[in-house]
Amino acid sequence: MFDRTLLEPVTIGTSGLGKRPGADAALAAALLSSPFRQIDTGNNYALGRSESLLGEAIAAAGGLPGGKIVFSKADQHPESGVFDGDRVLRSFDETTSRLGLDTLPLYHLHDPYTITVSQGMAPGGPVEALLRLREEGRVGAIGIAAGEHALVEDYIRTDAFDVVLTHNRFTLVDRTAETILRLATERSMTVFNAAPFGGGILAGSTFRGASYGYQPASDEFLAHLDAVRALCAQWDVSVAGAALAFSLAEPRIHSTVVGIYSRQRLEELPGLAATVVPEGFWDALDALGDPPPSPTD
């Protein structure tokens, strides 16, 4: 069963695991030996390679180390886009086979963009299959994990899910997921907040240029971001540290999912999670006003 009282504040995200041939096997092993208990993956991450690498690391360790838990997600067929009940069951079988695990504590419906919510909830659809997996005890809880906030809100309103995972939409410079948090809290759902760095821009990454949440950001949005950076400098706190602290401090969020792409980032994460932000910083942040519309939706 899924017991959210056992969740730790930080969950490791592995969407990038499997994209660097020859380097990620060692990273997968490091994730298992890290101080972080929870690991989040997905059927289609790196075309299944994320799960396979984690499974190989689990096997090499003689099984999932004590205290560690792995969450995953049901994905549409990677070629046809089909996302029905049969696809969910096949996705689950693929995932558990790769990981070498019989059951999962949490299994999400992931990015159901090729179907409508009505199709998702229909007989023979993916949600019915998720409910079946939960009833059979093969998963402890079911969740909805996606980006588009209106879609996530509609799935929450079905009252079918135990958990929601939102990403890139509740950060130091974005409050798009506010309704998601409200609806989930009203239903006593467990909430995972992923991508607290907005796709990297709040962690100092320049890999995607002037983009936020994988989308080009407006001049207005970037100007607000610059104001937040200046505020962080004024209060002598790193932008990344403040960004993670922002998510960790929100009482409606039960765990924050931080994507890990390298050993260096993994080794830096404990210190980042321990960042102490002066109390007055949050009032100063509020004084900047509401963030402008983000490019995510």
C-alpha cells in the first residue's frame, strides 16, 4: 500500500537517465546508494532506458535496497500513440519487467495527450485499467502526472486518483498549478511537485537558452526572473536553493521531484535541499508582485 506519511521531501527524477551512453549505468547505481529514498521514472523515459538502467542497478545490488522505493508511469504506445486500457496493462508489464519488481507503490497515468478525458475515463480506457491494477494489489496507488494544468484539473475532478504530479507549474516564478494544489488538497490527494527549477533556468542551466518549462519565455517573464535573481543576490541565497526551498516550504506539496542528470548534480542535491532561506526573503519575493504568465500553458 501507499503511505504518504512515509514520503520524504525530495524525490529523485530520472527522465534524463539513459540519454548518455556509457555514463548512466554508474549514475543509476549512485541513485540507489544515495541518501534519497524515492526514485521516480516512467515507461517512455529515454524510450524505456531509464527503467532498464534502474533495473540493472537493482539486480546488481541484489534487489531493491532496503528503504528505497520506485514509482513509475503508464505511457502511451511510443509509436502509435494508443493509450487505452490494454496499453496501460502492457506498459505496466514492460515497466515491472525492466525494473525486476512485481509491484509498485505508485503508478501514474502519464501525459495522456492523445486522448480526451472522456476517453480516459471510459470503459476499457486507461483509468479503468489503473483501477484494476490497484484493486489487484499490483500498485498501491494511482496518480495523474502531466503538464497541461487544465487537463490535470479535469482528471482530478473525476475523483479517481490518489495522487497528482504537476511539473514546471509551481515554482519561484510560476503559480500556474495553484488550482491543481487547491483541488488536490480538497480531496486529500498526495501531491508531487516536479521540476522546481522550471526546466533548468532556475538552477543556472543555459542548455535550453531563455526558455522556461521547455518553452520560449516572454521578455516580461524574463524580466521578472531577473528581478528574482537580483533579490536572491541581495539576500545572499542561490536561485536554485531558493527555488527548491520554495517548493519544500509549501504545505500542500508532499514531495518535490528533482531531475538528476549527473553524479555532480546528485552530489550537490543534499546541500541544495538544506538551503536556509532568511524568513524576510519570502516577504520580499511577494513584494515583487504576481509572476507574469508563464509560457507553459
